[in-house]
Amino acid sequence: MKAVTQQSGLLGLLRVRKVRLPLVAQTVSVFGDMALFITLAIWAKELTGSSSAAGVVILALSTGSLTGPVTARWIDAHPPRRWLIAANLAGAAVTPALLLVHSAGGVWIIHAVAFLYGLIGTVVSAALTAYLKETVPPELAVPVNVEIRALTELMRIAAPAAGAGLYALTGMQAVVLMDIVSFTAAAILFSRCATAEPKGTASAPPQGFGEEARALITDRRLRTVVLLVLGAHLVQGFAQTLGFLIADALGRDASLVGVFVTVQASAAFVITRFQRIRALSPLALARTGVLVAAVGYAILLVPSLPTAMAAFVGVGAGLPLILIAFASALQLYGPGESTGRRALAGYSALGLVQVISIGVGAALALFASWQVLVLIMAIALFGLGAAPVRVRSGQHAVRASPAARLTQRAADEEGTTARSHDPSSS
């Protein structure tokens, strides 16, 4: 395992069975999901002739992700691998309901399935975090989350094109079948993953959710990362319709938005190929991502096609680092026996902030220009990324500069934390 730590790229990690199978299983599941999501929105619009019906699909998906806490009382009472299997099988079970939709009157079924997908997705994210906590050593936490994000970004490029293309060629039935197969295949792959020593049992009493929600802000290291990530996403939702506004301002049609999405996802994948980010702590990753995204939005204020492309490269490179930091912090900080609840709390909070941000952004767009929205995002992200962080050592508080924090390694952060609790350091 030590050799893999030193060369923790994708190929190195794939040589470790405990890492390989979860990576492949999650990638298979994500491919089917992303192929179906874009197709559901297209389908809803074609059935009703209304763009709002497509928007409700996205809203239902986001709202469903907020309901993850309903499983919090049980998620840590069972091994996370069991939840990963069950959640994917649940996805395979609800997807065939889409075959009942034949007219605009059945659009409510599309919205209901999207809602359930949101719930299932939150449970899978939390269970995967708990599983990796049990099976992956701490020094591989960031590298593994980097590769999960890298593969997810590849799926963002390939899956929507595959789903939309299959829908155009053969209709919705083939897309539904593909998603059922992907859910089932993911469940089978997760069933073959290594089994860690269970932290709870099926007969263990249900556990509460509130304690782990509070843990997000009571643990200093976790609180710093969580607040930074949530703060960034509080304005990031403003960009939900930004691509369309930019395309319109440049006098281009809406197809340019697809180019923006591809450029952003490609930049997100490329940034994960830099070996150095695997050595950064979650806080350093989050700060770096926020500042890089801020630069991207600042560039966007110069209205031209080349600068727009450059801006989406910057945003695409920054956002995945923020999400990698979030997943790694939830995995690393806190007791292993409550990782599932802690991750549910984190992902549910993130989903809530995103929904609020999308709503506020949509409201602002009614009376403010897109330049105002971009300016707000750039200023807010620069402020978050450059804000000094207090690192306490005994009775003294020292302000760490952003540059120093950006290059801080995970081992250094752990050492600083240990010294802060050592009386001899006072």
C-alpha cells in the first residue's frame, strides 16, 4: 500500500482491489444516471412543450437530495457496502416506472422518479464515504476522491451525449433499459467489494441525525472546510442559467451552452491529472478551488467568445477541487462509526444551499444583468478563498496566509492539529 501512496494516480489506485471495485462500480452507476438525467429533461419538454416541465425535473432531483436524512437513523446500523448495494437496486427498481409515461399526463411520473433519484444519490454518496472511511487508509483519501471526481467528470462529457443520442435514435425505452442495467451492474460490483469490519449491526438501535449535523460545525477542521464549501455553493447556483445568458449576449444560439459544458468538464478532468493536488489537505484543496473558480468568473466579465471559453476552463478547474475537498473532509474528520450520518448531514446541507442559491440566482436574473451575477460570484469567491484562517496553538492564535495554506500538505495539517492539543506547545 505504501508504494501506491507514492504513485497514487488512477493506474496505481486501480491495482488496489479495495479501491478498484468501488471506483468502477460508482463510475458505472454515474454513467447511467447522467445519461438518464439529461434525457428526462428533454423528454419532459417534448411531452409538454414547456421548458418549465424540464426545469421541474431538475428541481425534483435537487429536492430529493434533501430527503437523505430520513435514512440517517439506520445508515450507520448496517455496513455501508450493504447500503451501496440496496440503493443501486432501488434505483433499478424505480426506473421501469418511466415506461408507463406515454403522454403529458404522465409527466408527474418523471418528476417522481427524479425525486427518488435525488434521495438515492444522497444515500449512495454518504454510504460510499463511509465505505471508503472503513477500507481506505487516510493517506489515500484525497487521491481516491480525486479519481472518483475525475471519472465523474468524464461521465459528464460522455453520458449526456450517449443518453440524448440513444433517445433520438431509439426512443426512451432504450435509455431506461440502459439505466436499469447500469444500476444492476453497480449493485453487483459493490457486492464484490471487500467487506470491512462492520461498525454496527442490523440489530443495533437506530441512531439520531442531529448529533452528526452538529459535528459538521463542532469539529474545527471539518467546520472550516464545510463552511468554505457551503459558502462557495451559496453563490455558485447563480451560474445555473449563466451559459444561456452568455450565449445570448454573444449573439449565439443555445447550442453554445453544450460547448461550455464540455469545456468545463474537460478542464475538470485535466486538473485531476496534476499529481500535486493529491498531496494537499482538504482545506488547501477547497481554498485552491475557490480561488481558481473566482479567477474564472472574473475573466467572464470580459464579453467575448475566447474569454468565455477561458473562463469556463477556470471554473471547470476550480469546482472539482472544492467537491474533492468536501468529500475528503467528511471521510477523514470524525469517528468512523458515524461517518454515514456525518456524510448525510454534509451532502444534505450542500443540496439545500444549492437549491437556495439557484432560487436566489433565478430571482436576481429577473432584474439584474448577467454581469452583475458574475461580479457577485467573483467577489464572493475571492473573499472566501483569501480570508485568513486562525490556526490555534495553545493560547495563541496565528493568522495563516492564503499562500501558505494553499501549499500545506495533509501531514502538516494533522501535525498542527496534534500540536494544538499538546500542553508542552503552549
